[in-house]
Amino acid sequence: MAFNDHRDFFQVLEREGELARISREVSWDLEVGAIGRRTYERQGPCLLFENIKDYPQGFRISNGTTGTWSRVALALGLPKDTSVREIYRVYEEKLEKKLPPNTLTRNNAPCKENIMLGDDVNLYKFPSPMIHEGDGGRYIGTWDAVICKDPITGWTNWGMYRFMVHTKNWLTGWPQSTSQLAMIFKEKYLPKNEPMPIAIVIGADPISHIMATHPFRPQDNEAEHAGGMRGKPMDLVRCETSDLMVPAHAEIVIEGHLMPDKIAPDGPFGEYPGYRSGTMCDGVAVKVSAVTYRNDPILTMIALGTPPDDSSIAASMSAGIAMKQGLLRHGIPVTDVYVPPEGVTHLIIVGVKKGGTEVARRVLDYFTARRVMTNKHIVVDEDVDVFNMAEVLHAFATRCHPGTGIAYEWYEGRSNSLTPFYSPDERSKLKGVSVVFDSTWPPSWPREIIPIKASFKTIYSPEVQEKVVNNWQKYGLK
Ligand SMILES: Cc1cc2nc3c(=O)[nH]c(=O)nc-3n(C[C@H](O)[C@H](O)[C@H](O)COP(=O)(O)O)c2cc1C
Ligand SMILES: [Mn+2]
């Protein structure tokens, strides 16, 4: 089933017992954030806040669209109890399909039901949440999709980046220098001192947001991937004040220009590694030229923080599949990559057909070749289920040789400044270090010296296994 928007998806979530409507009045100032955070930590439902203090009825906030595996499964059209391995597999398979989008006229586009233009733009019309204590301000863009275009090639990029309300018609944000938005801006607009049109899309269909978290390669088109993944072309409509195309069923679309000659303070914010670690920094400044929105708009939110949440579940999966494809392109014999939510994309599990220190080294090289976003990598043999952290930890504990199985690599100028354990000095120099834990058997070992794993499936002959399984109930066991 292809969802057009969050409203379609919420109907399914409600039917599946995965949505809670909160009709009691709640404050946008920390209360919705705190409720959202506590709900994630209890692995609770997606939330729809229907009554926000200081705002008229109809202006709503949601939290946690795909913040559990069951909701990721439902977004992909799978049963909610689908295994994580199967969810990864289906996601990877559906990435192969691309469908070109449809263009809707503005009369047929729900996101144009209300339009604010020019001097009438007032971002305070929306109940932007103050999500965490200590945040630099009210973040209107958290579970969003930010659209911009390369003016030379026409390539349109979507990415998920945070945006904070600065004044009634200015936003600030912090697209990292490695983000495709920052790269297009730096290469194609800054040299000419030109403002870059952008559109911040809030509350499109659930798949579109996952596509915005996926680190696609340049020139890859997220709108086509979203269509392919949903099995139904995206409906797009042209912006009012630029030629960018945006999802027509979005709840709120903020149109504006990223300014080449201005900076504005952004952050701090409770970030995806699960800490408020940064301070206020020089962010980008966006002058808002229009806001279009549906009647009774839903402002989609992620009360970002410690796992699990949409970032460590849905976005870690999209990152993991992109890593798997990258490793395979580099000729590394990868079977699966898993990005465990608890590791917040700092810890990566890589399963390989053939291991050893050389392969582990190549894995480390892949992850440290350019800007580095990860720092710990565990490489395991094919017999270990990468999605089962009990098996991964067992392999790490029993197969990683502390003297010869650990390799690390230092670098400067390209580490991830949001890595909590780096010192202030390391962060300022973007100095970092990454490690690989080779938890595979040395490929040079002959079979007979490889210890036999003492599990039911591996240490008994098929005959003994079959006999025991067949007689299980006769033993009086369930
Ligand atoms: C909730 C959430 C918030 C994010 N915020 C930012 C951000 O503010 N800046 C940034 O550079 N990346 C941010 N990211 C990571 C990007 O979404 C991710 O790198 C994505 O690949 C960006 O798209 P791009 O590859 O087109 O640049 C965020 C991810 C998530 C899940
Ligand atoms: Mn992108």
C-alpha cells in the first residue's frame, strides 16, 4: 500500500495500535518534546498532539512516525512483526526501483490549501516545538525533507537537516559541510554570491522522509526513489516563489533562500548521538519567501536523542544500506551491514564472506577515506547473524585478537565533530580516530584448527539435531 501522506499512514498506525492521539492541551514549550522522548524510551506509539497551547484547534504536532521497527515495516507495506533482517532486505530491494514523479497543478495540491507570501509570512503561526531544555530555539524542521537544486545540471537533492525559527521570516540551520545541500551551495551559488532557493518540506508521506535521510550519491534523485519504494509515483507541485518541485501532499512547505552573505546562530540542540554536545554555532540563514500548508496541518517532529528513535532506527537503516552498497563497490566481500540503533551510527557491524586482517583493514580504509561519520567497526564471519547483537558480541569477545585483530587510523580535518568522546581540541581540529575489530577467523587457518562453535546448530550432526527436534514434545518440552 502506498501512502500519499502522513494522514493515510496514521490511519494504518491507528488500526495497528501504533498511534496515540493526545487531545489534552499540551505546551509546545518542552512538554511535547518531553512526552515524545519518554515515549521513545518506552518504545511506545507514534504520537499525534491535537491540542497545542497558544494555537488554534487543528494545528497539530506528531512525533515518531518511523521510530520503531514495526512502524518502519508498516511504512514499507510489510506486516508490523517483520524481522529487522527482512526489513533491511526489502528496503535494499526496493531501492532498485525508481519511478518518475507526476506533476500536479496547484489547484490539485493539498499543500496549497493555505498560502502566506512575502510580508505576510509568519512562522509563528505554527506550533514549532522547543524540544529539549537547552536547545537554542524552536525547531520547526526536524523530521523534514529539505529540497534544493543544482542550477547547472538540474539535479534536485533531498536531505533531512534541522531548521530553527529565528524570526517571523528567517530560519537558521546547520547543514554539515559534507551534506549535499552545503556542497551544492558552496560550489554553485556562493561563488556567484547568489541566494539558493530551498524548500523545507514538513509532513510528506513516511517514505519521503526516509529517502531524505538516505545518503544517496550526487545526481541520484530522491523523488524517483520515493516513488519506486512506495510503488507509486510521487505527486509533486511547483513552489510559489521558486521552480523547486515539492511533494504535493505535504503538510507544510516553507520556501526560502539560503543567503550567501549572512550567517545566524544555530543550536545548541539535543543531537543524534544522544547528547547535547555542541554549543551555539554559525549556522546558515534562510529568508522565507512563502509558506504553504494544508488545513489542520501536522508538524512532524522527532524528539531526537538517545536511542531508539526515528534517527537511530529508520535513518540508521538507510545509512547502513548505503554503507553496504559502498563497501561492495569497493570490492569488499560484504554479506550484510547492520547499524544497531544503540550505536547511533558510531558503531557499524559488517558481515563478510571471507575475513582476516587484510579485509578488516580494507573496511577501515573505506570508512575513513573521506569525511568520517563512524568510528567503531566490527567485522564478523558469515556464520554470525549481524542483526543479532548477542551473536555479534559473542564473536567480538571470542574471535577478535586484542594484539593483532585491532587496527586504527588517525586523521585530521575530517572527523565528525558530533562525536561525544572527542576532546574540545580534537573537535576544533576535526581530528579523529577510527578502529576496526577483526572478529573473524584468520583465513590462513586450516579448517581443523578453527574452533567449532558449540551451538545446537553447529556442534551436533544433522541426525542428532533431527532426532531431538522431532522428539521435542515427547520430552515434555514446548
Ligand atoms: C533527525 C535527523 C536530523 C538531521 N539533521 C541534520 C542536520 O541538521 N545537518 C546535517 O548535515 N545532517 C543532518 N542529518 C543527516 C542527514 O539527513 C543525512 O546525512 C542525509 O544523507 C543528508 O542528505 P544528503 O545526503 O542529500 O546531504 C540529520 C539526520 C536525521 C535523521
Ligand atoms: Mn540527498
